[in-house]
Amino acid sequence: MSLSSALNGVRVLLEAYEGYERARFLETDLAVREEVRRRTVMLQDHLTRFEDRAREEGHREAASEAKRSKATLIAISEDVQFAISGGPSS
């Protein structure tokens, strides 16, 4: 799986999260948040290994791009973590 495909997958998931109806129950909200968190952590782990390898092999631009991508993933994860929860009466 390419890095851009993985990031696009997280973006699609985030867009689905932001767009789902307010009438969803808290359990659904928490499940979506946990899935986004799990996926972003997984991608961050992959990017950390990629960044380390790129630095070891002298590919500074690739390592920098991996670092920027990790920062984006952290921002996505924080957005999901601190977003307002939906509830059955929302």
C-alpha cells in the first residue's frame, strides 16, 4: 500500500466521521473515533520506520516528507479526539 493511498484512506474515514448524522448513538461515535485512532497510530508506526530507513540511507527529502505526514496524522487524530460527540438527542 502506498503512503498516499493510506493517507487518503484516513481522510475518507475522517470525512465519513464528520458527515455522519447527529442521530447516531454515542457507541457508534466512540467506535468511529477508536477506529480512526487505531488507523492513524498504525500509519504513524509505518511512517516512523520509513523515516528511520530513509535517514539511514541518506534520503533526507523522503524522511522529511514522512515526518510531515506523521504531523498530519497526529493533527487528524487530535481533531477526532477533541471533536464534539454525537448522541441520540443531538
